[in-house]
Amino acid sequence: MIVSTTNEILPRHVERIAQEAGSAPLVFSSMGDIPADVAAQTEALITFGDDLAAENLERFPRLQWIQIIRAGLDNLPYRYVHERGIRVTNASGIHVKPMSEYVVLCMLHFEKDMERYRALKEQKKYDRTKLVGELAGREALIYGTGVIGKAVAEKLKLFDVRVRGVNTSGRPVEPFDTTYALGEEDDVYEQADYVITILPSTTQTRGFFSAERLDRMKPEAVFISIGRGDAVDENHVVQMLKDGRLRGAAFDVFQQEPLPEDSPLWECENLLLTPHMSAKSIYYIDRCVDIFLHNWKALRHQTEMINVVDTTKEY
């Protein structure tokens, strides 16, 4: 039995899964809504992963596979699913188009000084006196050289941006001009025009962009955060912007989500703020269903699944 814990699986998705998998998924809005008799028969679970606590999974004795329909694995009980032998796959890769487009949008926003033109529009003032910049020749430093980081780099190359990457080992990755091991990129970091973090949430990355590290960016730089919010001291970025020690910033992820109403980020100038939507797309669930069906067929025919999560390690 296939069960979904999100009602973003629409009737057309249910119909497609039924046609290609031979079994229509039962769709619920949350894990808690699944009746005990259904949970007892569930073999495959489609979920965003927010409620994957070990105690919740105890209700699913026949569970063989969890398809998480996001890339992040923040709430996955690694040891528990590993000990039970439950396969886990995620949706890594489906975010590359919307997230890479989002980064380009943010960079062009600041390069073309759109904050100024928004203010001029409110003032009904027609002023063409200021020249604006170009992305060509700018230097971008991207933290994270996985599928999303590579997609961002590919798009930036089209604008003649010099792109450098940071990963855990410093291994070369195309199409980055150069790559550095995490913590060994300091000289390049201090000269970068755009610092883009796509870092996941791990013990190594939490708090990585501390106040001390953030202060080493040049004042003309723009900081863009689309990975995980706990990697960044976001309040310190606000202070840097207020003090004129940073040109601009864009935040799509935060330390606490939803972002509290009293957060200083809401009223900070020269800061783009979006509600964790850089990965969203009208095609998002369609792409998730593509991954699910590929893996369903692979599981049944004993062929290779895609986006398999190694449950022996933390991401």
C-alpha cells in the first residue's frame, strides 16, 4: 500500500501513480491523520518528512521505503530507519531550475539597483542619472557544489561571472573555476562580490557564518542564503546592513521558520526576504512523482533507485 502524508498530491498525481504503479496512493494531510489499519498495511510512504519521528514510524510495521519529497533530511531518524532496514530516497535535483533562477534574480536585483528604482517609483520620480552594474566580471563564491550549486554556477557562467566553489574536500567540480575545502577559502571569500550559501544543516555547517566570519566580507559584497538557516547568524547580517558594512543580502531560509513577526529582518533595507520559496515551482510535485515512480519500478524490478539516502551518515 502507498500512502501520502501531504495533500499536495493532487487527483491527477493519484491517477498517474495508479496507472504506472498499479496502486493508487491514499492521501492524508499529515501522519497523524492516517488510521491505524492503514498504517499497519503501508509499505511505501510519500512525505515532506516533517513528522518522521521514530515514534511515529512505529505505527508502520510493514514500511519498506520512504520517499521524501524535498532534498533536506533535517528530521530523519537516521539510526532508526537504518536499523529497521527502511530504504529512504529524497527529491535531490528537482530544485535546480527554480533555485538557480532565484540566485540569478537576487544578483541582478542588486546589480541593477532595483531597490533604488522601487523607491523612485513610489516617489513618482523619473531619474536616469545613475549608472548600474553588470554581472560580467563579478566574482561569486558558492558554498555547496552539489547539484544545486552546479546549476547556479552554470547559469552564472552564461553571464561571464567568475565562479568559485566550496565543498568539504576541495575536490574539483565542473563548471567551477576553482574549488576549495570548507574553511580554506578565506582569501577568496574576502574578495567575493557575491557569497552564496547552499550549505545543508550538519554539525560542521551549523553556525558556520558566524559574526566573525561575516565581518570578513567586503562592504561591497552581497550575501545570499538559500541552504539552511541555521548556518547563518542572520541578525548580524541585519546589523551589517544597517551599519553600511554590507551592500545587500537575500534570505530565503531562516534560523526559525516561519520567521517571527518581531524579527529585525522584516524591516531591514537592502535585504530581499522570501518565505523559503526558492525551490517552489508549479512543476514541483510533478517532478517528485517522476522520482517516486522511477523508484517504485526500480524497487519492484530490483534495479537501481535514484536519490538513495545513506542512512549511516548525516547530511
